[in-house]
Amino acid sequence: MKFLRAFIAVALLSVLGFIGLEVLGWVNPVVALFGRITQALGVPAVFQFLHQIFGLGSTGKSVAFAGVLVGWVGGLTLLGALVRPWQAGAVVALALLAFTPLEVAIGNGVVFGLLLWAAEKLLSPHAPVATVAPPASAELVPPPHLPNVRLAKADTTRRTVTLALAGTGAAVLAAGAGRLISVGGGSAAASAAVPVTPGSLPAGVTPVSNWYYVSKNLEALDPRIKGEKWRLKVDGLVGTPKTLTLEDLARFPAVTSERTLACISNPVGGPLISNGIWEGFRLADLLREVGIGKEARFVLWEAEDGYTESLPLGDALDPEVLLVTRLNGAPLTPKHGFPLRVLIPDRYGMKQPRWLTKITLSATDKPGYWVQRDWSRTARLELQSRIDFPEEINPQVKAGQPITVRGMAFFGTKPITRVEVSTDGGQTWGQAKLTPPRNTSVWTLWAFDWTPTAGAAMLMARAYSGQIEQKTAERDALPEGATGYHRFIVNAG
Ligand SMILES: Nc1nc2c(c(=O)[nH]1)N[C@H]1C(S)=C(S)[C@@H](COP(=O)(O)O)O[C@H]1N2
Ligand SMILES: [Mo]
């Protein structure tokens, strides 16, 4: 019973914490704890390990977060069951001081203490000794738990309150858990609501429904911004600091640009790369409007989810650096950055914040969210190529039956001039046919005709950009992006 009461208090505290985060944007102790633990263990190391077990994508992160949540609920339940409410509250407040702001630590400690205290009051088992108060001695020596004496007459009230409290707690908890577990589900619905007609997309364009997704956040906790409420602040070393609304953005000359976006943590041959048609405007136009201070050297970005990044001002003034509101003919979906995200050519996705809320011009650089966690400061794209058909997972080819091996190659803004394919593990190479991309910031699709012979064949691909050859060294994604040739074995039946 002690444990059940403590558990209910912890569950309510956690639910309040998540409501605070979702509705009011408060710092959530569990999310902060998750961040602290993963950082202490070395974030990339942890996720590389989780990715090995659960594959790429957000499953690994959800499992890790669920683990931290279970630890939090378990630890606090034990604490709440074993010591007095005020002691438990104090311990929680002190512990949280290590990784959350003062008011969050104290707030959580106090609320936890109060919830434990209330749970003890309302959810105590009937105390027959106290209700059957001995007539004489009780007058002289008050029973130790005075409140219990009164409970006899308040019994029905208490039972109602207990049931209501437990019921509400369970319902809210279930709703909260449902949201956390439905990682992917919620945003899939949001994406579907946006009318994207895949049939009308040119070849090589990734439909938004298939677009890769990477986030520092749990997907369920990604920002879902209301357009009317959103503001873009532009401040720092500018002539006139400004705050822009979504409508204000319409005054900048519109730019449409097809671009391929790739994640720095994508392994060789991996799926974390997509290509789309973006609409927005030039960052340079906005900066010229607010006026660029003489001392300004860096653009610092901030996003709704606390994500930060930076870019040297010289690079930021490149007319190809865009702020975009639309992808593939529709407004950005919440998942992919609604209402505004940054597009920077030649860099991996980590340099390009989604859900942008603030641009600051600064004399000094400030390392971004992932840079602080050991990833590349510049995040320049590596020359890469990938075989898409036959598929690496379960390739199906028949001996003697001609097929076309297909794939893509990409090198930021630099053109792909040649792709070679080997079907014998790199002993001999043949040249693939290239489909010229609509611009050089788009991946180049290639094709190579091949008739498999019976037995195992090792497929490989490599790309060139003029004199530059794709790196052969097999290098992990951390910290500068993966290199090496995509290769796998197919067995022709
Ligand atoms: N605000 C914010 N922006 C972000 C991130 C993030 O976690 N928060 N992740 C970055 C990373 S690592 C990548 S690869 C791209 C992924 O964008 P996508 O999920 O829309 O493909 O967003 C980038 N921008
Ligand atoms: Mo990324």
C-alpha cells in the first residue's frame, strides 16, 4: 500500500511534468535526466550502440527514454514509500539541482512532497484501531495518527476522493503513455493531412511521407508550432532588431530550390538522406533588411526545441542559404520543421535547424547542440554513393536474368561526374549511366546494366566529382560523417 501510494504520487508528478512541458514549455526533469545521462555516457556512443540493436531511426531513442522513465518512476516510488513526504521532496529537489534550474528542482521537490502527503492522507488503509477509539484512554493519550480518527465519519467522502484521484491519475497517465508510445503515429497523420501528390513529383524527389527523420527530441516531444503564435526574432549585432510573423515572411522574394538533405550520422549506404523541392527566401535578404553590424562574424540559430547551431557570416550570406516554409508543394509538416527551417548547401542536416525561432548576429561563435556533443563543427558533406537496387536487405536476383543496378551519388553542391560499379568485389569496375540532376545540389541518380551469374557476387559503387574520388577508408559517422564504399553480397539463384 505504501508503494502503491508512492507510485500514484510519482505518476501524478510525472504526468504534471509532461503537461508542464507540453503546454507551458517547462523544463521536464525526466527529459533533463535523459539528456544528462546520455551526455555523460557520450551521446553518440550510446546511440551507436542502440542503433546496432534497434536499427536506425527513433526506436533506440524511445527505448532509452523509456528506460530512464522507468528508472525515474521506480526510484521515486521507492523513495516515497520509504521516507517521510517532506524528506522525499527534499531529496528530489537536491538531486534535480544537479541538472535542472533552481525553480524546476524546488518546484518538483515541493510538488512531489505535497503529492506524497496528499496520497498518504487520502489513500491510507482503514485504521480500525483508531476508528474504534477506546473510550477512556483516548481522552488522555491522543492516538498517534490523529487524522485517522476523523476518517471514520468521512469514510464515503474519502473513498470517492480516492477513486476519483486514482481514476484521473490512471486516465491521464494512459493518455500520456499513449502519446509517448505513438512515436511516429501522430506525425504520420499530420503529414497525411498535407496534400502532396506523389504522382506529380518529378523523378528523384522523395515524398514527404518517405522523408528521413532525425531529431534530438523524442518524436512525441518535437515542437508542434501554431503558425499564428510563431515569431522569428532577429537580434544581436544588427541595425534594427526585429520580430517577424509568418505573414511578414511573404515580403521577401520567393525562391524555389531542389535540394538533397543528408544526416551526418547516416552510415554508408544508409537511409538518412532525402531529396525535395523547397520554397522560401534568402537569409541574405532578411539580414540586409535588419542591417548587418560591422562587428558581426557569425549567425547563431535557435529553434523552438532548444536546438542551436551557428554559421560564419560569410557563408550565411551565400544566396543559396535559404529559410524555407514549404517542401514538395506543401507547407512544412510539424515533423519536418513547420513553420520555418534553415537550408545550407554543402553541409549535413545538423547545421540546418528546423522550427527556427531566433537569428542572432554575433562577433563570436557558439558551438551548436551536436557540436557540444562531439560532432563536427563544420559538418561538410562527404562525397557519397549508394546502391538502391538490388536492395541490400534481402536482394533478389536470378542468374542469367539481366537487371539494372540503380543508385544515387551526392556531394553537396559539387557535381557528380562519374559513378563506377563493381560486381566482383572491386576487381573490375564498369561505368554507370548518370541521369543529370536538375541542379548540382541534388543527388545524381545512376544506372548500371548487369546480368548476374549463378553464385555470390559482391556489389560495390564509387563516385567521382571531377578529380575528387570518393574516399575508400571505412570511417564511422562520428564525428565527420561516414566514408567508404557501399558494398554487399547478392546471391543469384
Ligand atoms: N530544431 C532542430 N533542428 C534540427 C534537428 C533537431 O533535432 N532540432 N536535427 C537536425 C538533424 S541532425 C538533421 S539530419 C535534420 C533532419 O531533418 P529531417 O528530419 O526533416 O530530415 O534536422 C536538423 N535540424
Ligand atoms: Mo543529422
